Amino acid sequence: MNTLTERYVHEVVRRVPADQRDDIADELRTTIADTVEARDEADPAAAERAVLTEMGDPIRLAARYADRPLALIGSEFYPTYIRLLRLLLVTVLPVVTAVVVALDVLDDNDIGSAIGTGIGTVLTVGAQMIAWLTVVFALIDRSRGRAGVAETTKWTPDDLPDTPRTADKRVVGALASAVWNLALIGLIVWQRTAEPYRDGGERMQVLDPDLWAGWIWPILAGLAGVVVLELVRAGKGRWTVPLAVPYALAEIVFALPLVWVLHQQMLFNPDFLASVNGDDWTIPDSFYTITILVVLAISAGEIVKRFREARA
């Protein structure tokens, strides 16, 4: 049948999960029929149209049944989204721009090129920050209902940040960590693209080019995870256990591949080492051993610190 009711029901149920469609369709048909009958109007067709008009847009009704927000970012997450976006644009974006401009100048480009690079960085990186942060929050907003976490994401007094003096120091620390790791990512990528070391007329990378065939990617992924989680922590105002767990995973993803690369002495470009050290001297094994211990100690310390702050 192609009645108004059936068309309305179809428009609603096709937008809800498949396992709920039959029940919702039966409920809607019954509700519409009972409401039309209760009106007891002379013209059933007019009564049906009036009832459907009062029920409203089927897209909105389907969203209520599916517990799915119609806004890109709902009111529950919007304040956090705005705070974090402002934090990125006001603090991280200028630092990234300054680093990129400095690297461009060091690469023997003129001032005009550096200015153009700075403007391009502001537009490109700024747009990427806005786009990706919006995508992340939109996905979080749409997944919370299905994951059954709607009750746990409501605001409570426990979400209040610490007193201003303590919170400011911790936020600055989180931002400093994010900027440091972001700069490290930029430096790794820059030495890959710019090949900054010169041996006569030949340019070369400082790190081993073979790393880009595998091991460098988990290292970069771990650093990127640390950056994102430090920024989320800065926007939230404090560490929590749900934030500390992925932070620990990000540190592990970064540290373990780096430790393996150091153990195998594959970090530096052999041509770079040959040019710098000559043929009579090589980096001693003790350098790699000490560096491995330092990396493990720092990563483990950072993980323990995050969990302590989360449980404080």
C-alpha cells in the first residue's frame, strides 16, 4: 500500500538499525491509527495528514528512535570541542608555523619563500586541525549512544578542573609535551624530505632511509598518539584512566620499535656516519645501550606519571 502512513513509516524505519525496524514500524502504525481514530473526524484522510504533520519530520523521529544526534557535534561535547579547538589554533598552530618557517630558512631559502611557507602552513595546518578535530568529535558524538556510554559521559562535579594555579601548570606541561613531540615528528619528516646534511655536493638524510620501509611508521604513529592525547588532556583539564590507557599504548608503540632500531644500530644513515666520523671511528655499542635505557626509562616514567595523576 502507498498510503501516507506507509510512506511515513517507511521513511522512519529505513533510518534506524535493521534489528529495530519491524518493532518500530508496528508501533508507528498503531500510534498513527489510534490517534486518527481518536480524532473522530469526518474525513479520515485529512485526519491522517494532520496526525502525521504533528508527528513531524520522519528524519527527526528516526534520529530519536536511533538515539542519533542531528547536529554534527551535540551540545554535550560542543564546549570541550570549542576549548580544544581554541587551544590548538592559539598555541599549537603558531608553534608549528614557527618551526616550519625556521626549517625553511635553514634549508637556504630566502625570506620571501619563508613568508610564503608560513602563510601556507597557517592555512593548511589550521584547516587540517579544524577538519580532523571536527571529524573526531562528530564520530565520538555518534558512537556514544550505541556503545552504551551515554550515562558515563554526562557532566558531574568530578569533571571540574583543579584550582587555577595547579591546573595552569599541568596544562602548560601537557602543551609543552605535545609541542615537543609534534616538533620531533616534523624534524623526522623534514630530514627525510630536505636531506639537510651535505657532503660535498651530495645531500643525504641523517636517519637511515631504510627506516621508511617499515620501522619509522610505528614510531611516528606513537608520537602522533602522544600529541593527540596530551592535547585532549589539556582541553579536559586533568588526566583520567580512560585517557591514561591509550597514552600508555601510544608510548609503547613509539618506544619499542625505537628500542629495536637502536639495538640493531639502524637509526643513522650509514653514509652520514661515514661522512661525519670517517673510516677510523665508529659509534660505540655503549652509546646505543645507554640510549635504549634512557628511552625505556623516560617512556615508563611518563606512563607511571599519567596513571598516578589519573588516580590522584
